[in-house]
Amino acid sequence: MDCSSWINTSLDLNINPRRVHEEVPKEVESELFSLGMTKFNVEEESTSDLEEELKRVTAENKKLAEMLSVVCENYNTLRNHLMECMRKNGEKEVSPTSKKRKSESSNNNSNLMGTNNGNSESSSTDEESCKKPREEIIKAKISRVYVRTEASDTSLIVKDGYQWRKYGQKVTRDNPCPRAYFKCSFAPSCPVKKKVQRSVDDQSVLVATYEGEHNHPQFSSQMEATSGSGRSVTLGSVPCTASLSTSTPTLVTLDLTKSQGSNDSKSTKPKGDSPKVPQVLVEQMATSLTTDPNFRAALVAAISGRLLHNN
DNA sequence: CGATTTTGACCGGCGC
DNA sequence: GCGCCGGTCAAAATCG
């Protein structure tokens, strides 16, 4: 599952200057001017014009509120769909791991009973335990983590608080991007492995597949940043979602990159934990708006339209 | 100089 | 049995 189904918070603003001018809400307009822009000749408008404007703005406000509720509804629908897809994906992922070599799987079986991995936040469901032999359940401790990275970041490193040693890289058939193989630095005492590969659909997304569970505590982020050669520290990754592919696809936010300047607390909040979306959604929309070129164009059009109108 | 990464070779499972 | 393919090994290269 890629992240292409992320909610699109673009409001599809009309950038026609004339129309934009007609529909720019008062509060938006005042905000524009509070950003350092000068308002011309406002006082010259008649009272009736202002009343008319007020009505229009009220209607517009109502319309926007309706749009917001629709967006929230779509968000919930998409989110449910995403979780459903992840669940299906997880079921598909389980079977290939049974191909693992016997020696390795026996090794895993003896070691995987340790403490829980921070990313493997849940265990197999009762339903699965009815369907599958015990051995497969143990092997199924596989979690998949999606991490969005900077487009320019070409490293296959997912910073997750543990220290990893790369032992191989391979170009696979289904994806032109190479897949990197990592073992936990505590191997062989810690049997955890991970595979990292860029998503086929969105190459800015790294897909990290974890196998097994760590039987030792997690490194602190500071320790990780200073330990070893320092080459294993990722700077470009930003939070995304993680799911345990073998059971309930609980969504988790990887809060791994607080060092990133633009990555403040609002963007690291869990996206899927609460069904009460608005707070997160509004923040998402705000981010989307401030980065959306369409919005900027609409802004420019609105300003120029207002100036033309006043002239 | 030790730890880590790179990369080609090798291994084993699977489909035909 | 053979070839393909994903995964792993291990020698060489690189880094601090």
C-alpha cells in the first residue's frame, strides 16, 4: 500500500481573478492584509455594499463549513479504505515468509519470543491463531513501515531508534529501486532483520519491512545519532504510517525526526488514531494550503482582483 | 586498525 | 532437471 491515497486537502480554488474577488470571504481578505498587504479605499464602500458583502461572506462561510464536513467524511472513508487495503496486504505478505530457509526459521523461532519491538505494536489476532499453525504465527511477526523521505534523499535508511548493519543490497524484479537488507547490530543475539526499498508508486516513500522482534531495549535517538560511524542516521525522513501486516493494521506515526526544522509537533501527531478528525485535518489543510501552488495562485488572483476592483 | 558498507558470488525454494 | 529469483555470505573497499 502506498501513500497515494492520502487525503487531498486542496480546496480546488478558482483562480479566475474576477470570480475570486467576488467570493473571497471577509476573514480571508482581512488575513491577507494582516500579512503585510495594504488595503485600499475600503472606507469608500457604502453601507449597503458592506451589508451585501456580509451576507455573501456568511453564505460563503456556510458553504466552506459544508465543504469541510464533506472533506472530513471523505477523509474517514479513505482512511477506512486504507486500513482495509493494509489488512489485505498483510495477509498477502505472510505467505512468502514461509519460504524462508529452515535453519533461519528455526533460529527465529527460538529467539522471537523476546520483548516487543516498538513497531510491532500488536500480535496476531485470535482469528489467525485459529487458522494457522503456531510456527507460522511466530514467523509472521512482520511489520511494514512507510516513511516519506525527501525526494533528494537517495539513502535507504529508515531511522527507527535501533542500530542496523547492512548486509546486502539487491535489485528485485518488481521494483527497479534496490532493496537493502539490514540486520540488527546485536545479531546474532537479536534476530531482527529489515528490508528497505522505495515504493514503486511513490519513490519518495521508503517501505521498511521488519521481521522479528528485538530482544533488547531500543537505542535512544541521541545514542543512535552519535554511535558508530554515524552513517546510519537519516536526516531526510519524515513521519508516515506504519502497520503490522499480519494483524489489525494499527496505524502508528513514526515520530523519528524531531530534529527537522519544519517538522514540528503538528505534523507528527498520529493521523489515524482518533476518529475525531477536524483538529488534525484542519492542520493538514493549513499545511496543504500554504504549500499548494494553486492556493498561492488564487491568493495572487484575489489580491489583484481586489486591486482592480478598487481601481 | 576496527567497524561498517559495498557488491559479486553463492544458496535454496519454487515454477515450469 | 533447469532456470529464475530473493535472500545471504564474505572478501574487498571505505570510513573515522
